[in-house]
Amino acid sequence: MSDGDGAAGGSPPTGRDHAEWLDALADGDGFALVCPNGHGSLPPRRVCPECGSTELSREPLAETGTVATYSVVHVPSPRFADDAPYATAVADFGPTRLTGIVRGEGDGGGATDGEDADDAPPEAAIGDAVTVGVGERVTDGERLVVFRPATDE
């Protein structure tokens, strides 16, 4: 997906679009698809889910987001069995919201970081400032969105 082609191209959305978005996020070039009315969404999208506009442009994500809500998971699905306990958060990044796993500064996440499985996950609170990046699930190594506390440097 290039900067100039928008997301309203002729091909149907695929998992490849999401993988390309994760690649961009990992490279520090995270973006949202924004319609002329300012509604944000993430790939794969071809139409704004708020207003139906097909004129979507690629806009950079804000450097930090704000936690809107979170949940701590102690009994995970099999795909996250070795990651538990963990916190999942929804954070506002400009015109869009992202969902991701909360990790501490430099924390790989999950119970394999020298911690007992009963240890608490990194804490999250509504209103916390976070940065976003890409990490891996401990259970199977699949990539996922990761939030870390924003530092005031």
C-alpha cells in the first residue's frame, strides 16, 4: 500500500493488508486510514465504518496514545496460554483506537521472562499514556500490537 493510492483501491482487503500495517508499525511508521470527515480506522478497510466514505487517506498515528479501557486476563484462550496473565488495552491514537497487549518497559511479556505464572502483568490504568509497537505472543510467536508506558524524555 503506497501513500498515494488510498485504501479505496479495487482489490478486496486481505490479511496481507494487516501484515503490511504491522510491518509499518514495527518500522515506526504506524498509520490510520482517515476519511474526509476525520474518522479513523485500520487496514484492511476500503470504506469508513462510520460514514461509508471510500476516500480514505493514510495518516500517521500519534506518537503516544491514551488508555481508554483495559482488562486483565488470567484464564486465556489456547493462543495465549503461555502469555497469561496479561493486560489487554484499548488506546486512543489520534482518530483511531488500537487494541493491544500491555507490556512493561523492555518487557517481552508472559510468564517466560523469569517470572512465576502467578505474577501480575504490567499495570494499566485508564488515562495512562502509552506508545505502540509490535511484539510477539509467548505462546506461538505470532506478531501482535504491544503498548508500553510512554516515557517523559
